[in-house]
Amino acid sequence: MRNTKKLLIIAAVLVVVGGALGGGLCLVLWIDPGAVAQSNLQSRSWGLVFPLIGIASLVGLVAAARARRDDLPVILTIVFFVAAYFTLAVMFWPHMIPYQVTVANAAAPDESLQFLSYCGIVVLPVIVIYTFSVYRVFRGKSRQQYN
């Protein structure tokens, strides 16, 4: 149990260090007028909420690791990465490849998208039903306690 707590704290520190490095990169991009001029964060100031959510999740991650809450660090790490992806989406939208190819230019033809949509409507429910069936079959098979 003690090793798990050490690993949890090490993982939290690694995420914070990675976030700090990423934040430093964002700071460099923010200071560089050319990169800032090309990003959409100036015209979409509401997009700054996502980096703030990321910073708050990192602070919460450290606090949760210190409080030895085993469930919160995982959730807060997921929140951090989702906030990072949304920050990139706000910065680059509508470009798929930054400042070269837009989403509209990169999209497949309408017929292909329609075909995949119909396939998704049929196949995804089958996958969900299969996954829940397998979970139900195998639930409760292992009752070993780890202390």
C-alpha cells in the first residue's frame, strides 16, 4: 500500500512537470507575437478558460495526491489533458494542419461521410451491447482482496 502512495505522488509530480514544460511552451508561444497573431486566442478570449481549467486541475492533482485521495488524481489528469486538447482546438480552429489545411479542405466527400455515419449507427450499438455482455459474464469472478 505504501508503494502505491509513492507511485501516486511520483505520477503527480511527473504530470505537473510535464504540464509546466507544456505551459512554458505555451508561454513562449504567447510571448512570440508571430505565433500569437496566428492563433485564435486573441480573437476568442473565451478560449482562455481551458488553460485555466488545466492549471486548476494540476493544482487539484497535487492537493489530491497530498491528501492521499486515490480517485481524484486520475480524474484530474483526464481533465488536464482534455483542457489541453480544447486549448489547441481553440487556437487552431478552423485549421486541421496549422495555418495550411482547413477542416473543410481535409474532410472526406459527403458520400463517404454518410456511409460511415450509417455504419456507425449500426455497428456502435452492437459494440456497446457486446462490451456490456462480456462485462456481465466476467463480473464477480475474482474476489481476492489486496491489503
